[in-house]
Amino acid sequence: MPDGIEINEKDVVALDNIAPGVRGLRIAQVNVYAVSAPGGWVLIDAGLPTSDGRIRRWGEKHFGGCKPSAILLTHGHFDHVGAFPQILDAWEWDVPVYAHQSELPYLRGQKNYPAPDPDAGGGLISLLAPFYPRRPINLGNRVQALPLDGSVPGLNDWRWIHTPGHAEGHVSFFRDSDRTLLVGDAFCTTKQDSLSPMAMQRPELHGPPAYYTSDWDSAKDSVAILAKLKPQCVAPGHGSPMRGLDVAPALDDLARNFDAVARPRNERHAA
């Protein structure tokens, strides 16, 4: 079994042309996304620490200085919330932040994430994982739970899907009309544990970043749930967005072969 599920390079799309109304910004190895909404836009995730300036300039370039109507979080790991609190305070972006109910303790300063597992991925990035921040940020009441009915505040044509495993309250966002999937870290389109594949951005489907995935059974179930959506476009937290007829079959392959392709041999079991 290959290290990842290969996908045709022709299916890789530019971050500025992912799908109608969807564009992305890569900050080092992490992607954030903007989705156009009536009268403005919504920001998906908040990048690495110190990335607030880049996100602001990017937003101003594409949305004429208009602040987002909301910020949606796929989960609260440090590389997806790094622009807080500057993004809210220094710029006076006094906008609501939404995340899954199970993720709120990690976003309100109440609970640390499980320690990273440096043995899971087998690459340099995994070995550095113990040095990554895992203490919670504290957004207080500025972060709210996503609606229980699966609707997405500010984006009427999208729905959120609970995809735990990489994080307890991890979610992905899906637009049924064109089958566009913002996947967060439920799976990646590059091997996230090693520097070489990250630099090359070779188009392959991989499981979630292994060193920070705490529940592999749930991670496997989440990939299976997303595969059943038959997405035509996927935009991950790590790797390149992809669009085309090959995307859904490749995701089916990842779901079927998850244990061989994604699950570490010496996995850490969820508490």
C-alpha cells in the first residue's frame, strides 16, 4: 500500500480559485479560507501565531477592507487559532467566533489538548511536535457553539459536519450545491509529518496530521463520513485544494484503506 492515495496533478487548483466564492491563503504549511457571503465574507480558521497581519492584508485586498461577519473554526489547535487575540483586539474585528460545542473548553482556557505523539508520523515535523503549543487560548464568551441543526452562521448554503478524531470537536464544512468540502485537518492532501512532502506539495490524500491526532478510530469514521459526501472539491488545512472527478474516488480509497495508509503502527489510544 502506498504512503498516500495518489491523485492526478491536474486536479490541483490555485488557492485563489478553489470554488465559486471560496479562496484560500497559505501561511507556511497551514491554509486559511474565506467564503463570500451576502454583503461580506466569513473567515475559516485563524492560522499560525503572528499570522494576523497577513490575514488582515489578504482580507482587505479581496474584500475592500470589510471585516468578516464571522470566524468559523474547524478546531482549536495552535496552527488554526494563532492569529487570536490580535485578530479580534488589535484590529477591532469584534465579530462572533464559532466552533463545535466539544471544542469550547480548548478555546475558553479550560482544558489542554493531549500531548502530541512524536512517534506517530515518522518525520522531522513529528519529532518537533512536543515543542508545539498545546495550552488553550481563552476567547471567553466571544466564541460560541455552532448551531445544533448543522447550519453555518452567515453561510446559508453550507452545513457543518462533526468530524472528530484529530480533535474532539473537529468539524468540516460542506456546500451541497457544488459538493465543495472545507475539510480542516480531518485529512490532508500532503504528508504533514515530513518536511520534504510538505515542501513539494505532491498531490496525495493522507490521513490527519498523525502527531496531533488523539483518536484514530474516530478519525477513520470521520473520513468515511466525508467520503460518502462524494465531494468534487476539497480544501484542506494542510496541502493543496483539489477539484475534479478523481477527488471522490480517491477519498473512497482513503476511507477503505485508512488503516494501511493513515493509521500509525504504534498509535496512541484515546483516553
